[in-house]
Amino acid sequence: MKKQKIYCFLAGAVLMASLAACGGGAKESSASGTSGKTEAESGKEESSGKAEASDSADSGSIRMSWWGGDSRHEATLKALDAYMAENPGVKIESEYGAWSGWTDKIATQLAGASAPDVLQINWNWIYQFSSDGKGFYDLKQSKDDFDFSQYDENLLEQMTIDGKLQAIPIATTGKAFFWNQQTWEKAGLSVPKSFSELLAAGPIFKEKLGDDYYPMAAGEYDLMMLLTYYMQESYDKPWVENGAISYTKDELADGFDFLKKLEENHVIPSQEKMQGDGADSIDKNPNFIDGHYAGLYEWDSAVSKMQGALADGQTLVLGEYPADYGKPSTIYKISMGFALSKDTKNPKADLKLLDYLLNGEGVKTLGLERGIPASKAAQKTLSEEGKLDGLVYEANKAASENYRFTLSPYYEDSKLKDPSEGAYYEIMDNMSYDHEDSKELAQQMIDAVNELESSKA
């Protein structure tokens, strides 16, 4: 496969960067290569990493890590600076970067007992890194140090393994369709409301705007989620049920035929074209930034990042969910949580910080950078501030009204999702680079998903 050597190189580079980062303490760099230091911490000497054991919520050093785009970084750093100004006995060492390579980074830190005290985690990481409930600090041990009453019990239950609360749910998120209004107008078209309109738009973009304009962009994992949407809509059943993929080989082959049509009809660029653009994410891709790629199937929690990446004068608008093949069925889930390292020395201080960020004054600064907050207190604050509206809110509301099936907790497992060796990436590249038969691709997907699901049973 054409990308194998590239993947091997990238995987090695990520591993080397992660190993180097584990010994770096406060000087640790983000995945994108920029320093992960708060403004209040700049110029400080390197620390040894973990603070001494303490039971004080008002003093000590806290390492905190997260991934995201520039707007999330800026908002989080601003909130942390404000917290340190109010709590001068607390110093926060920030480690942040882009999503690319972040799972590998955290996996290396967890394996080496060098993880930050406070970690932003994906929902599925509690299964990946703490299948017995012992991989992260059990928050039930500190139930009086954080206002858990602000969260629906069913959300807390989704973050619990073997009776141990692994993380605080930050937000819910769903996938939605977004379109670059100006590029569609330039092509003389209204944004699409159906897959048939989207398929028809490809040749028009090519004719009117040129070969390098496409109605939509999708990387390998985006294609995977488009496939999931198509399958759930077309066959009215979840992606995984009872620990196995729900579709027959012929049904899944139909899904791959649909993805091939998108590429063949000039709706999406090939993966070779996407890789040739030289960006590790769509928001960094110059063809998305300048409007040559005019659509996305994206998380509502990421749309601020995507909008912020666009050149001046361009705007993303929320699209309708296509219903050509049945009732829409998008992906909707807990987006992420904050967990504590099982080795944290001061959970009281960690949780006081999180209560400020998720339930207190920090909510005003963080806004919707991580999606629509799960905290009732945060929702009330943002509503009163007039911030519980706009594109993120509207997209989340639309997603919550257009999902019908619960996602398997292993849908995002690294064995499937990892960019360097995950099955999703390999299979989608087999389709786009090597043009493999749809039934062969379907069997590869069935084998990969079922093998993983059975290994977790």
C-alpha cells in the first residue's frame, strides 16, 4: 500500500517525540511543536513533573494537558491564567497541541507513569486505558471536592467502569454537515440538502471553478464516519450490535460503493491528493483555508476551529442531514472528559481547578470551545451570557435530534482509528489508493471490527 512507508516514518517520529516529552517536565512541547506553557509560566525553570503529595486545594503544582486547535488553546490558557491570578499558591504547567499523534503521546505517558495530573481524554479512552477502572484516579474517592450534582447521572454512568468514576464529562458532540457559503455561491449553487445534490455538484465545481475545487473534503477517518452515517441511514441499524458489526458483506459493499461515487464524481479529493496537500489535518490544509474544499462532515465541537481557519470573507454554514436513503442517523456521543492521573499527588487541587473551569467562572472564558457543556451550571452561565447560540449550539442541537443509535465504546479504539496503523485508515487507503473491490473492503472492515469487539468482550 502506497502510504505504508509514510506511516512507518510518522509513527517512529511520534514515538520519539513522545519519549522525549516524558522526561521534559514543564518544558514539554505540544504535538504541533509549539511550547505548551501558559503565559504565567513562561520563563520558569523546568520542574520535575509531579508535585509533592498534598491535601491542600490552594497550593502546589498541577500539570494539565489537552489537544485542540488554536482557539481552544487560547481560551484554555486565558482561563488558567485567571485561575492562577485568583489562586497564587497554585502553578499550572500546560501541555497542549493538535490531535495528530496525541493518543500515542498520552499512551506513552500513561505507560511510563509520567502522565499529567489532569488530562483531557476522549470518552473511549476509559475503555482503552482503564478497562478495569484502575487506569485513572477514581473520582468517587473525592466526591466532596467537585460539584457532580451539575451532571446527569446517565452521563456520569457512561464515564464509570466497575463502579469507578473515570472522568468528568465535558460535553456532548455530534457530527454535522458544514458548507463554505462563498464557494458554493461562486459555483452558482445552493448548499446541498441531499446526497443526490452533493453528487451532482462535483462535476459543476470542476467545470465552473476548476479541477482543484471540490464540494467537500474528507480524510480517512472522515470517510469512516460518512460510511457509518450512510449505513445507519440506509439499513436502519447501528454500526455495531451485540459485539459485532451489524451489516452483511453485501450491505457494507454498498456503503463502499457510495464512498467511491463521491470520489469518482469529483465530490471529494482522493486520499493521494489530500496527502499531497502536505497538511496533517483539514483545518491546516491550504485548500480548505482558501475555499477550494467547500464542505465537511465534522464534529460540532470542532467547528469553531474550522471556521477560524478559513481565510477572511469565508463562512461555514450548517447544512441539513441528507435523507436520500432513509431516516438520518448521525453520530452523537460524549465528546470528551477530564480525568485525573492515578498517580496525581493532589486530587483536591486538581478538582478545584476543574470545578472552576467546568462549573464556575472559567466557563465564561472557555465558552463552547469543547462543545456544548454537559454541566447544568455551565449551560445556565452561557445562556445568561448570550453565548449558548451560534453555529456550535445549532449543530449540536441538530445532531441531538438526528441520531438514533448509540456508538460502540470501541468505535474509536486506536487499533481501528490510529492514523499510522489503524484498520480504518488502511481500509480507506486500500479503497482510494488501490481501488480494491468493495466486497473485499467490506470483508476487511468486518474482520477488523469484529476482531476488536470480540477481544474486548
